Amino acid sequence: MKKRERYISFIMAPHHKAQPWQMDVSYTNLKRIAILLSVLLLAAVFFVINYGHIFWRASQYEIMKKRTREVEEKFSELNELKRELSNLKKTETKLQHMLGITQQPALLSLNDITRSTSLNASVAGDQALLNSPGDTASLNIECSTPSIMPVKGWVSAKISAHHTGVDIAAREGDPVAAAADGIVTFAGWDNYFGNKVEIAHGHKFSTMYGHNAKLFVKEKQAVKQGQVIALVGSTGQSSGPHLHYEVRINGKPVDPSYHWINR
């Protein structure tokens, strides 16, 4: 005998005179509707969870992009600091070479300081040295050493076995400065270097400036470091405007760029 289907009735009775509305739904259909609603609910939950995960991944991506930019900026700053440190090291090496310093002075330890009186005596002795004429000369050693680039430009030819100086390409008429304090030993015409200037810097260094368009100094004149002594030109045997610059130590040519601290 076939089992009788059971139903559930949904009745809507309005307050006005309209006829009531009734719908009969079998338990079988109710189960089907419940299953469908459950599937839809699970799909909605899955969609919400999946969308939330995607949204979270997107937010994390933006955070990672921001952190990556910050790391790149820090890395760029670090590289800049490394370049500055490298330049400072080069400058320190040049200054040590010019001043004749081969090693760092030994640090003073607490054991070396036994009494305050000895410390005061040391300070007094240092003050006396600072007030002596010899110390003034040592403090000015940088100004009397060819430590600056005499003209703004770029090195077009370096020192070699057949080229005793460097050629610095620059615009014609640019000022040429004395590389250090000194006395002009020659200022005039040279068949090869054209208008040429030679300067003696104490007993050790000497410099030469060739192919100038015009000279502003004369022999036996005292000049200061950075003082304009000539203008860039192309006189003598020259293929274009530039400065031929030489540095000699005890008469022997050396690489001038090794002493530059303003480049």
C-alpha cells in the first residue's frame, strides 16, 4: 500500500474582506527546498570567505609594496652613505699622504694619565707648541700643497710615460687657479705650452700650467691657493681649449689627481 504524502499548509488571512490565501507544500518538497537553501547558504559563505581572502591578499600586497619602497629608499640612502664614506676615505688618504702621516696616532688610555698635574702640563705644552712659528707653518701645510683642481673641467688625458701631466678640458676663458700657496718662478711664452706659468711651493712641490689664453701673474710674485693666475686657452701646440697641469715632487712628475680634495 502506497504511503500517503503529508503536507503542510501556509495560510495568509488578510484583515480586509479579500479571500484568504493558502498554499499546501508536501514534506518532500520542503526537504528539497531546505537542501537548496542550504546549498545556497554554503555557496554564499564560501563566496564571502573567498572574497575576504582575496581582499586580505590585496591589502597585504599593498603593504608589501610600501615596505619594498621603504627598503629601496633605505638601500639607496645606504649606497649614498657608502659613496660618501669612500670619498672621505680617499680624502683622508690624500691628506695623510700630503702631511706625511703613515699611521694613526696611538690612543691615550686611562693608565697613561696618572696625575692631573701631568695632564695640565701636557696641555700647557701643547698650547706652547700651537703658539710657536713652526706649528703655524705645519697648520698651513695644506695651503702650500697642490691639493685642489686648478680649473673646473674633465680630465681628457692622464699622466703617462710620455705625458708628464694631465690635460683638463674646459671652456676657453675659464679661470685657472693656483693649486697652492707659492712663488711664481716662470710666467711667459713657451714654444710647446704657449702661455705657461710655473709655481714653486716650498722646497718639495712645484706646479706648471700650460696652454693659457692670458696670464695674470709675473715671475717672483707670491700667490695664494685658489688665486686666479690665468685663463684657459689653446696656445702653443694644442688641439683645443684645455689646461695642461703638472705637479712635481723634488723635480719628479707625479699624478696630480692623487692630491685633489675638491674633486
